[in-house]
Amino acid sequence: MTTPVRVPFPVVDEVSRHCLQQEEPETVHIEVHLPGPLDPTRLRKAFTEALYRHPRILMREARGPWYRRRYEWELTAEPDVEVVTFAPSGPRALEDARTRALAQAPPLSLSPPIRLEVVDSVLFLTINHTALDGPACLRVLATAAELYGGRDNAPAAPPVRPAEPRRETPASAATWSPPARVARGTPDPSPGNGMLVTELALPHRPKGSPYTVNDQLMVATALTIAHWNREHGARPRPLRITMPVDDRPRDTSMPIGNGTRLVEVPFAPGELTDPDLPGLLRRTAERTRALKALPRPQLGHGATLLTAPWAPVAARAALTRALRRAAAPWTSTTLLSNIGRIPYPLDFGEEAGRAHAVWFSAPARMPRGLTVTTASTAGRLHLALRWSRALLGDGDGAHLRDLFEHHLHTTEATP
């Protein structure tokens, strides 16, 4: 019998594994809407074949003694479980599927740590974020679409932008002080995360603008939280917004796993009060460009040191959790994950058709408590707000959506 290949947990996976909580599972949710129905047998066959074509996704956490110095992934020759399921239709079928995507993480002990649930013409892909991220699993889904529909699902070429000279990160008052927290709304007594998804118009951006749509989304997020906090009587504080940066190719060579690195975009309080919007957009663009250009480990140098095998994982896990609690006041205000234009057609053939809406959502554990995830498909912006129920309730989520839509519209102002 062949001994399974084992791969040590990368830094991101190990830190996530140390800090798992049952109350707020670390799941990534991807929701893909198609115009037509899918055949269960064909979809199961296509998705399973897609897993084989991206074998790094076929993994489970390897067992080991308490004194082991590393967690390891064990790569498997085939899935341990049936990944694809079909849920019955019903008036609350979509809402229930979203709830499951937030509340029930696929176990790390079974390969692969994902599941694909189909409700009518909607695909719900739920990912255990300790093992994988959204862009990697979207690549696998694009392969499945090509196998299912027989149509080319190669990624579109990324937009061509002029090369930018490397710049130092612009100084900001927000960098060296604990950032603002999202003000407490009306929490829900139930544990876990809540979520709201909505479709908006893509913001207009004048041709030749020195900023991108991502910068408009960043400014809209900062203005939304500043507005929300003012309404709730919070003292003005600097904001820091975490932004994932993903440099991986989108073709079949894309590395599967957690492949993004995190940077933090700062905003001083005065920038967000009656702002000069063209100036704020320009400064934000300078910051995001500089941060993207800086070489940096995925979670910073401290995480790299913590995950070095200098002690058993049980001891390092306890230290990591203690340090995370101590660092809670310095955790960024929120996370904005902009997937951008979905690079794949996600075309499932003649009957099921091509995706016309794709939503993602990222975990929203406290102390951050709120994440904003955006993607664009078919010329529309798909926004998911996800929050910790210990911080916000459903009505709060609806109000934050309205604020975001308003402030995104204001970024269309021109000098």
C-alpha cells in the first residue's frame, strides 16, 4: 500500500488551525447563479474530475501525536466523501443554504474540505478556510464548468495597466495607533455569522482616472464605517482596512490553497469627515499601489516566527491564541476582499448557461466582526456583507448595505 504524501501546513493554514472556534466557523462561501438547471449525475462526474485535475485540493488533516511539531496535510488519491449534493426546492431554500454555508464548515478530517450544494439553479460552494481560499476553489469550479458544458472556461486576460514605479507606503496617522472598531449595533442572540447579499451597479470611473474600482470600493467601505460609527456615537479614530492581495495566475497552473497575502490600508479620521473625494481617491490609490508592491510574508514576519517548528503544535497553538487575544485592540477595523471581475465565464453549457451573478463572503469573527466582499459578473457588482451576530443584527446589515450603496455612488464624483 502506498504511503500518502504529507505536506506541512503553510503559515496561513496553521494560524487558522490554532484559532478555530465552533461558534464562528472559518468558512468561505461562494454562490453562483445560473440561468438553467443542472443534471445531478453530470455535475457530480464533472466536479469529481475537476478535483482530480487539481489534486492539491484532495487533502485532509493528518493524524499525529500530541508532541508533533507541525500539522500536516495528507494528500489523498480520491475524495473521502461525496462532495456534491442537491437540496430540495422551497420558499426558504436559498436562505437555508446560505445559513449552512456560514454555520457548518466541511471537516478538516475528510478529503476534500469543501462541499458543493445545488439549490435549483444556484451553486453553493462552502470552503473550510483553514485549508483553502475562494479564488483557488473558483478555479476548480471553472474546470468543472468546462468539463460539464464542454465549453472553454479559460480565464480572460487581466486588464493592462501601465507599470507603476515602486513607492514607499504614504505616511498616515492611522498607522501607529489602535484602529476604530465597528460600533455595536443590535446583536442577534444566536451565535455565528449573519450575511446579506445584494447586486449593485458598477461605479462609474472616468477614463484615465488615477484610481481603480478597487480604490472606489475601499473608499466607500471606509466612509460607510465612519458614517455608521458617527451614527452610533463612537469617538472618531483612525481606520485600518485589511485587503487581500492575490498574485497567482488564474489558469490551470494556479496553486491551490490559501494564496493571498494581507495588507492594511490606513485612513485618518479627518479624511473621512466631509472629504475631498477626488483627493481621497487619489491618496487611497497611492496607498494601495505601494502596499501591493511591498514584498511581505502572507501574515507578516511575526506569524512566520510563530509557526516555525521550535515547539510542539499544542504549545504554539496556546501561545498563538494568547497573542491574538492580546493583539485584539490592534486588529484592523474591517476586511474588504474585492475579487474583481470574475475571470472565468463559468459557462456550464447550453441548458445551464453562463453565470450571471457570483457572490463570495469571508469569515467575520470578532473583534473585527464585519467583512465586505465584492465581485463583478455580467457588468454588475455583487456585494456580500457578513457580520458576527455578537456585534450586529439583520437590520444593521441592511442599513450598512444602504450606506455602502450611497457612499459608493459618491465616489463617482469627478473633480
